Amino acid sequence: MIKETFHRLSPIKKEFILKKAHQVFGSRGYDQITVKDIVKATEISRGSFYQYFDTVFDVFQACISDISLKKIQFMTPYMNEFGQKPFMLLYRTLIEKGIDFALAHPDEASSALIVYGSLDQEVLTIKLEMETQGINYIYSMIETDQKAGFMSSYIDVEILARTLYNFNAYDLIVKFNEGLSKEALMNYADGFLNILENGIL
């Protein structure tokens, strides 16, 4: 459990602890990290650690919440355009801005990648929750587009929602982790979107 004492820390100290935690998770993964590693990286005492958290998983949860909050703040101006423009046009923008976010927040991006590489059951639970939320969100956007006449009513909403989510959450992340430039990532994304828009025949 993330304890109230952590939430009451000054913004500067909390940000420092989270930044160092992002770095240690990003560099070494989740499954091998111990309380000792977190204490050393964040420069807090072991006693302070247990004043703020119960387990390493609590620290990881705090990191994921930190990433989510920062990304929502970063993406909100673009997400507010939903319903005004076709979702598929905005989807490309969200891909591009997601790349911008990852480039601007490398520690957070590296930490987030752990969700996709860990075999820990608690982390896998977070991954499943993220997938469910992400797919449901895209599903609702596609339905809105269909009602507005932006998209064919014959499209299978669930299949498309899962396809779009998986491309953004898995395929693109693999390419990002390979060190591709933003231009190369967007070319890759445009190739995917071209198939969706024009078909394969």
C-alpha cells in the first residue's frame, strides 16, 4: 500500500523519489529489484521506505500512477478534440504526441516498458487493467465515429479497438525500444494506418 505519508511529501521530494525509482526500474527491470535497490537509488533510509510504502510493488504502482498523470496532462489538449474530428485522424496525432511524451520523459518511458516485460503476477494485473481501459476507451471512440458517420457501421468495433490498442501499446513500443527516431516511428505508424485506410487488396 502507498501510505499517506508519501502523499504528504513535498512535491519536490516526491518527484525526486519517483524519478529515481523510474530510473532503477527502467535500467534493471521489476522482477530483480529489492527494497535495498530502491533505498539506494532514492537516497532514503530503509525506515523512511516503510513509512512511505509496504513493498517494491507499491513503489512501482506509484511510478505507474505518476506516468499516467503526466501523460494525461500532456495529451489532454489533443484528446479534447474527440467528437469534433474523425477518430482515425486523431489517432495518428495521439501516436505522434505519445512519442513526443516518451522522448520528453525518458525515465518514465523506460519504467513503463517494464509492464510489458515482467512476469510478476501483480505487474501482469496492472498490464491487464491498462489493456482493458485502453481498449474500452478506443471502443467508445469508434462507436462515436460510427454514430457521427465518420466510420462505416460495418466495422467490427471490438476487433478494430484491439488492433489499434495493440499497435500503439506493443508494436510501436518495441520499435521505440529499438531506438528508432521519431521520423522512423511515424513512418512505421503511417504504414500501419495506410493498410487500415486502404485495405490490402
